Amino acid sequence: DKPLTLLGIESSCDDTAAAVVRLEDGRGAILSSVVEGQAALHAAFGGVVPEIAARAHAERLDGVVEQALEQAGVALDRLDGIAVTSGPGLIGGVLSGVMLARGLAAATGLPLIGVNHLAGHALTPRLTDGLSFPYLMLLVSGGHCQFLVAHGPETFQRLGGTIDDAPGEAFDKVAKLLALPQPGGPPVEAEAAQGDPRRFAFPRPLLDRPGCDLSFSGLKTAVLRARDAIIAEKGGITRQDRADLCAGFQAAVADVLAEKTRRAVALYLTLAPAQPALSVAGGVAANRAIRARLEQVADGAGLAFTAPPLRLCTDNAAMIAWAGIERLRAGTAPGTDLTARPRWPL
Ligand code: KG4
Ligand code: ZN
């Protein structure tokens, strides 16, 4: 295993990111990881505006790449390759990243590797915790919600996922309903800690159906109805009402995630993994109540539980560089899949 140093580029949503990651003695080290968020640009619109995102990526990418190389103390011609997110995501942003990476590769002659953004998330626990294949992964963020078994750097088995909203999206919408700030996860979690999770009997969507698919859009609607019922009855909601709504909502999300994780674990264990492990990633993994439940499920089934640090759970380019390293190490011919793809299931 010879050392490998890769530049990673990520621009598929609303973070412009570049990173340098080095593989040495079988372990990955992050030499730099620059993430420039665009929250302020999109705040006034209540969501990410694709055109604004694409323009911001196009303007900022080269500067972010320069910073990443400088912070790592690595010159472009000392790299062993360039990895770039080539999908799935907002196409304008993905294209900006892909075109820059192509230009850099053409100028340097370095190998170019197109990385699936979801594979980047899914391979992160190998960078942070050295997990060995196969491990079970739950991706839970504002944009993703799926169970994957990672068998190899390019082999992922999807066990199930949301059929509508991602849980982070539900947290954000519930926060909006209750006039709490965005992103909604942290304030809803804080309110929930003060509330009674049993006051409102919110649904546990899809628990009655077999399998690992999830649904969160009905839950958000149930919170809306409960809020409106209180307002109709009393003319407004009190602090305690709000806390109880948050507690009931969070308990429902946690119950659903825990039960579906239990099922995914059972499927995963039929593979008889040598070192069984569950890893969670994504912004929602920051929720202490949810995390504790998932950890319980892992403990109960004899699985090691890991969660990468939050800055590596949320969108970043270190995960893209690492995924590129894994692909090079596995001997994948680089460059063959380098077209920007808005949709690209793992
Ligand atoms: O992974 P992430 O930063 O971005 C993507 O969606 O790709 O995840 C952000 C999501 C937001 O919806 C946010 O509300 C949610 O993660 N989140 C949380 C918490 N912290 C962030 N959800 C629940 N509890 C939290 N403590
Ligand atoms: Zn992501």
C-alpha cells in the first residue's frame, strides 16, 4: 500500500468544499478540509435556490481549492489524484465542480475520479474509525435517509429509505410551524427536552409494514393539525404546548428510526459480518435522544456503534477525497464515469 494524497471537491448542494486527504500505512489523515457554506445566500428564500447555489459554487470553487492546498501544504503537482462529486445533487453545482476538476486534471495529468456523494457519506466511517466491510450505515440528514450495507468502496446494498421527506427536513418544517429558528433540529431538540412526549399521540408511519422503508411527511402534518387544534381551542399556543409538541414529534421520529434500525440490523446480521458495526451519519445524528436510541439498538444486537464527528457527517470534501482514495486503492479505472449526474442511486 503506497501512500496516496488526493484533492477532493464537493459542490452538489449548498456547501462549496475542498479537502486534501492522505492515505499512509492503511490509515487516512485529513490534511485540510475547507467548507464554505451558503446559508446566508439562501436564507431569505426559505430553501436552497439552485441558480444561486450554482453561481456561488462557480465563483468560489477555485478559491476554496487553493485554500485547501495551501492549508495542507501540498502543491497541485504533488497530488496522486483528484476526486470530485459527480452526482447526485443540484446539477449546476455538480457541473461547476466537475468542470474545475477536469480542468485541473487536464493541466496536471493527474487521475480524475468521479465520486457518488452518497458513497462519500457512506465511506466516512472508514476514514474516521477504520471500520471494515461489511458495516451497516444509517444516513439521516436534511436531504438523506437510508440504510446501506457497505460491502466495498463501490458496493452498497440499500436496505430501505424514506419514501418522502428526510427526518431533518421534518425537524425543519416542525420548527417553522412552531416559529422556531432554522435549521430546526437543534431548537426542536431543546424544546423537546422540556416537554411531555406522551401528551400527543403522533403516528409512527410505516411501522405496520414490513421492511426498512420510512416516511416522515405524515408526522409533520400531524404536528400541524395538533397545533391548529390547540389554537382553535385556546386562541394560541403556550410555551408548554410547544415543548409538548416537539417532545411528541421527536419521540415519534426516534421510535420509527429505532424500530427500522432494528430491522436493518437483523438483515445485516444474516451476512455474518466478522466485526459487526453500525455507523450513523448526517445532521440528525447530532440529536442526542435519537442517537441514544440507535446506540441502544446496536448494543442490544452486539454491534459496535460509531458516528463520525459532526463536521464530517455534514457535507464536506474530505469524504470525497477519501472515497477517491478507496477507489484508487481498489484499482478502479478513474475517469470513466465522469459525467455530472443529477440522479445517481448508489
Ligand atoms: O447533514 P446535514 O448538515 O445536511 C444535509 O441535509 O445534507 O443535515 C442538516 C439537517 C437539518 O435538517 C437539521 O435540522 C438537522 O440536520 N439537524 C438535527 C439536529 N441538528 C441538525 N435534527 C435533529 N436534531 C438535531 N440536534
Ligand atoms: Zn450530503
